[in-house]
Amino acid sequence: MNLRKSALSFLLMIQTLLYSSPSEKIKINFTDLSIQELIHITSKQIDKNILIIDSVQGNVDFVSNQQLNPSELFNLLKMVLESKGYAIKLDKGIYKVIQKQTKNNHKKSVEIISLNNADVETVFPVLEELLQHRFKNKQLFVSKDNSSNALVLLGLQEDIALAKEIITELDHEKYQVYVEAKIVEQSELKTKSLGLKYGLSGLDVSGNTIFSLGANLGGVSNAVNESIFSLFSFETKTLQSAISLGATLNFLNENQVIDIVSQPSILCMNNKESIIYVGETKSFQTGSTTTDGGTTNNSFQREDIGLTLKIKPRVSNEQKVVLDIQAIQEDAKELQQGQVNPDTTKKEVKTTAIVSNGESVILGGLIKNKQTQVNTEVPILSDIPLLGNLFKDTKNAKDRINLVVILTPYIVPSSKNLTQVTQELSSLKALQKKFAKKLEENLQEEKTTTAVNSVKVHQQHLQQLGLAYE
């Protein structure tokens, strides 16, 4: 009986709509009307074509005591479609009924995120700690895959999206620091000999001599054309200091005052310790046994003898770097008479320094004694043919050798900047060699000027004594 009444009311409503004008208001009431029929009725009233893309299922009831105009009927259709998970869109003059694409934020999913720069062992503990605080009330699970350096995330999409933002920040390309090291042995006797040769005072075996010599002798860096500074990314003051120091080392090496033992370089990750080792492995006898047959068997132990440098850079900004430095020197003493196993020594220097990009740190004080042959001569007089040998002397002497370590960090903002840094260093070395010659010329000129002045002073003294000569 109810079904018959519903069908009858539907037929009456259809008849009313068919004979009504699209602009007229209509009064509609329906029970258990299919949504597709409602779409047909609305299309007739608004005088628009409606394309049904997806199969629309469902029925709807509507009771109204007031008449509806076409616009109100269209809004009614939109509300019905939305309640059933559909939407109506206007596309090129035609309305389309489509199923709504709803995000299912409550569905868990899995994502694998590969790390390009950071180590998964570093990032994983950070996320674990965040899970206990920031994600405490969220269902997010994190695992790691060391073999592929990746993180595995399981959880809701909104939680995964938040975790990915944090991972992106942790996985950015980090600074690197290219560290050049010069390991230099400086002879005390030869340093003093150089002072006599050029009339220099205050030179000793400390590392300060190397640093101060370039700063005080001739001011070679001041002769650099300012246009050259634009070719480098270093600060002007740092570049001048680098040229002076490099020129001084080249000059001292040419005069055999220092011996550059090694010049290793290493590319360090920011805030990661790197190690440089320069030395050799020696065998030391640790025991001896004699068999019944009279055969002697010696046992040996191999030990590393040399210099170990541990460097940990921390970039504070693009022009400053903090260096944590540890230098360990291990050496073997000379054997005494009757001694089989030599004693070993160990000296250590540990410091932290804040330097500019391209600025050098000098470590000294690692001193050892050594027997050496020393040649001494009287300047100018020793150059006289034949008679010059009277003003020369050769003897064996005990020398003090200072092991000086010079470390220079260069900040590399990203991997693509490494080529630029190495090119700048090649240009810098060429400048240092050029001004090493300039430094020697300046010293030779000062030496000649000093000698001439000494002769003039001597003549003045003779004149005062009435012993002047033409």
C-alpha cells in the first residue's frame, strides 16, 4: 500500500514538473526517490545538461511546504550528492557528477626515505627521541636500514609528513673542511746561523720564529697587488698573512734552516674527527731465548714511531672555524752502550683554536736533541778566494730540533666548491714562491746596507782618533 502511494506521488510530481516552466517555482515532495531521478528533474528545471561520470547509487526523501525555484533545487541536488559522497562540477558548460576524492588520513602507510648526506646512525636517535616527546600521542614507528642508509616510517600520512620535514632538515649537505698540514723540523743551530748571515736577532728554535719572521722581515705581503685579492675567497688580512708565512717557509727551506718532512692534507667532515699519521713502524727486540743446541731466538715487537694528528673542525660561520687539535709524537731514543732495547718517548700537545678561513695554526715545542755537523763562517770575509777558508769552521755539535706543525683549514661549503678551493690554493702557492725570492732580496739588501753603515761608523771612529785615511 505504501509503495503504491509513493509511486502515485512520484507520478504526480513528474507530471507537475513536465508542464512547468524552468523559471517557475515548483513544490516537490518525494519519498525514496533515486538520486539519478533527482538529477534528471534538476537538469530539466535549470535547463542544463548534467553528465553522470560515475554510477550514482542511493535514494533520498524530501518534504517541503514551500515552492522551490530552479536555483534552490540545484542547491538541494548538491547537498544530496555531497551527503552520498559525490560532487557536481561545471566543466566547459556541462555539469559533471563525480565521486569525491577524499583523503584517508586515518589509514596507515609505509614510506622509505633514503638519506643523501647524513648518516642513518646519526639521524635515527634524534627521531627516536622525538617519538617520546613530540610524537608521544601519535602512532608513528621508525626503523633504520644501515645497508641502504635509509629510514623506514610507518604511521598516518600527516605524522609521516611531519617526520619527513624534520628528516629533510637533518639531511642537508654539511660543511666540509679541507685541512693542509706542514710538518717541519727546525734546527736551532741553523736558525742562529741564518741570524748571523743576515744580521737578524731574536731568532730561536720556537715555532714563533717561523710565524714572526714573515710578519717582520720586509713586509713581503704588502707588495701584493690589491687586484689579486679579488681572485681569492679569503679575507684580505688572512691572505696577506698566508703569503707571508708561505714565503717565509720557502725561504727557510731554501736556506736549509728547516726541513719540510711531510705536507699531508685531508678533507674533514664538519664536527667529525680525522686523523693524519706520519711516521714508520719499527721492530724492537722484546726477548731472547737460547735452545739446548745453542741457537738463539729473538722475539720482536713492532711499534709505530712518528707523529699522529687528530683534527676535529667545527664551522661556526662561512669565515670562522673551531679546530680541536691533538698532536702526539712518539720516538725512540738513541741506544746507549750495552743497551739492547731503546727507550721510547711520547710527547703530546692538545689545544682548541678559533681561526679564520685560510688562517694557520702553528704548534711547536716538540723538541728533540740530535748530533749534527755545523759549518760556521764569517760573512763577507769567508767569500774571499783562498783566504776565505781561514774564516770558516766545521765541527760536530749538539743540535736541538723543534718539530713544528702548521695546520691551515679551508672551509668547503659544499662538494661543488672543492675544485674552487684547490684552484685557489694552487694560485696561493705560486704567490708564496714568488715572494720568497722577494724576501731574500730584501734581506740581502738590508745586509748590504748594514755592512756599508758599519764601515761608515768605523771610519767616523777613526777620524775622531785622528787616524782617518783617504
